[in-house]
Amino acid sequence: MYQPPKKILERYADVLVNFALNSGKGIRKGEVVHLVAYEVAKPLYRELKIAILKAGGHVIGDYRPDSGDRFPFDRDFFLHAKPHQLDFFPDKYARGMVDQVDHSIFILSEIDKRELEGIDPKKIMQRGLAWKPYMDWRNHKENAGKFTWTLALYGTEAEAKEARMSLKAYWQQIIKACFLDKPDPIKEWKNLYKNLEKTRVKLNALFIEKLHVVGPDADLWVHLGKKRRWMGGSGRNIPSFELFTSPDWRGTEGWIRFNQPLYRYGGLIEGIELWFKNGQVVKAKARKNEKLLKEMIRTKHADKIGEYSLTDRRFSRITKFMAETLFDENIGGPNGNTHLALGNSYHDCYEGDLGELSPEDWQELGYNDSSVHTDIISTAPRTVTAYLKNGKTKVIYKNGQFIL
């Protein structure tokens, strides 16, 4: 089985620890990092621990067995758990973890992308709802500027197979996308983010009221709402080439179709189509696994938009489908990509002091609050026209790139 060279994994760990965390600044001496990785990612887990120690940080290790293949631990849980077990939330443990840590690194590395196929989707959503307080506590700490996180991918045979690549070729995509083929990946990321920031500043200077997304598979209106800003380049995901905002969900109207498959909740959903009216999904279809899609949408507030995002093909180093949302939502290609997320909003898209707002304030502003955040992606041609608050219109995205 292919394993990336040690030098590559050292660079990967360096990017995650000394760049991605603290929003591009890296960890500081004495800070605590919750490090989550699975068995198959052990080589990267080791390098991450070393990188954290070298930076003077503390590690709370969360090393988990792989789930799938001969040992389907996740599937076992959903097959045997009773309702009270699905609802169980270890609040004292979770609260203590949130209070203790300054940062979190989560390494994605699935060995079975379809482990939960055939499991009742209601059980999967019920489990997510049970853990919502944990995410709420994390978000509150993040809003106060006291917590950052990042996600990264460790390629596996199962993921490579879904993407129809050899494991070595799959890893070459990871290496290229994360600048691990360069002697100083952090320098490359900082240069990229400078260019991304120039685009973000121009977008925010437009004072957009709403967007009209048009293409062969879309005719959608997205209302940005009060005091919104575009975000990106924060280090929350590695890699990340997108610019996104969390709009006022109440202003979403129209329809949209997605040409990329969605691997989520232990299953594969294909051919997704959504229709919105008065901000809510009123109709949803999928060519494959429609039951799972509809159950997700039935989850509280998962029928509303939480994010709208655009990726400029000139920024992205991802050239192939990876069967992993972290990468696929950032793919370049001839038409770039656009995605929206159903479910929870990102509070950092608020133009103001995040810590000053109550849950009622967020609700009043049209930020969505849900236990799910499901990104759905399309690489079809899209033209995005901004309707500005001064009454003018401007095409801001066409042919896979921003026009600003």
C-alpha cells in the first residue's frame, strides 16, 4: 500500500499546526490542541504530535480505530443502539473538552465511504441532534476568538477507489492541493491567501443585497442580509480556495441542481435537485439515495441555506474529483465550482463583534441554526449577478472565475 514520504507528512503537519490554526498564524506556546485521527492515518498523526510539541503546545490525543471493512464500529452502533442510546450526550465530558482546548485538528480518513448504507437515516440524524450542544459550545468559544479548528484529509484506498484513482495518484492530488510539493508550503499558502484576500475585499466593497445564480442547472436567488461579509482564507480547511458567505436564509428562492455526488452520513447521494420558496426547501429529489437526502432535510432547520460559496478556478490546485467534500467544494476545472450548504450558518460572516450577539440576535439576522451542515457541489457553468444596495447590478462570477 502506498504511503506518502516522511518529508511530505512533515510538511503537511507543519501547515496544519503552524499555519492553519490561529487563523493563519499557527499555535502559540502552551496552547492545547485536540488532535483527532483514525488508525489508517497513524503516520500523519505521529507527525502532527511532533509538530505540536515542537511548537510548545499540548496534545489531547483522540486516536480512534478505523470503522468499516472487518470492523464496522459505526454501523454496529446504529444497528444496535436503542433510542435512549442514540440520544445520549456526555455533557460533562464534552463541556470539559471545549473548556480545555484552544484548537482542534480533525483528520478525515474513511476506509469505507458507504458503511452506513441501508441504515435508517432517522437514526443518523437523531445522533447528530444529540451532539448539537457540543457544536454550539465550540461555536460560542470560536465567536469569542478563543478557539480555532482545521480539517485535513489522509488519503485511503477506499477514497481513491471512489475517485477512480490509484492511491498514489490520489495522494498526488492531496500533495499538490496543499502545496506539499513545494519546499515551504506555508509560504505558498500565505501568498495564495494574499491574493484571495484581494478578491474578498473587492467583494465586500460591493455592498451586495442579493445574488442571482443562473446556469443550465440553476435559477436561484440568494439574499445576503444585513451586515454580511464574504469570508475565506482562514485556515479552517486545508486545502481551501473558496470565498463564501452565510446569507439570510429567508431570502432564498428558485431551484438548483448539483452535478457532483455527495458522500455523507455513510452513504452516497447522487443527482440532487432542490427547490426553494420563502427560504425553505419545498421540494427535493435525488437520483440515488433520495430517502437519505429527504431525512437530512427533515432535520430541524436543515431545509434552509446556511452557506453560499464560489471557487475561482485560477486559485484552486485541485483538478480531479476526490469523493471528499473537503476537496470537491474547492475544485477548480473549466467552470470553477459553486456550492451551497443546507443547515448551520457560519457566524464569522457577520460584519461586527460576534461575541455581542445572543441566539435571538442571530435568529433575527436570518442566520440558520441546525445540527447539520451539508455542502452540495456543482461544477456546471454558472453566471452570478450581484444586485447592489445602490440599485445597480454587476456580474461577479462567470466562466469559473470572479469578475471584479
